[in-house]
Amino acid sequence: MKRRLPLTEIIAAGMAAYIGYQLDSYGVPLVMTLASSLAMFLAFRDAIHQFTGVARAVTHRCPDRGCDFMVRLTGRSAAESRRWQEIAAAHPRHQ
């Protein structure tokens, strides 16, 4: 079975390849160029995953002023989201 690369990895690989190309044009040794490109690939991939995760997340906060209790959900159903909203409104610190 063939496995396709997700768009996230393709974008991160393209950005890392561009960084590697720029470093190579300045005469940076190959080992350092490869190490830097790999590090940039991982950094770009993780940053993209973080941004896409935040965009899909729902946050439920405690309605009381000054309370910093919050729950962040991803991949949730409506019933599960409602249950966590109720938990955030009546969490143990208020009882």
C-alpha cells in the first residue's frame, strides 16, 4: 500500500530545502548544511502542526473572574464538548 506524504511534511521539506540551498550558496560545508536543513525541517513541521492544532481546537474556560482553569479539546463530538464545558464551569476549585 502506498502512503502519501501529508501536506505539512511537503511544506516543511520545501522550506528546509530552500534553507539548505541558501547555505550551500554561501559555501557552508555539506555536513553543516545537512544538519541545519534537518533541524529546520523538524522545526517547521512542528510549528505547522502546532498552528493547525490550535486552529482546530476548542477551549472551554471557567466563567469566574480571575480563575485560570481551562480545557482545550481537539477531535471532539458535540456531546463531549458540552460535557467538558460543564466541567470547566464547575471544577473542584470552586466547591
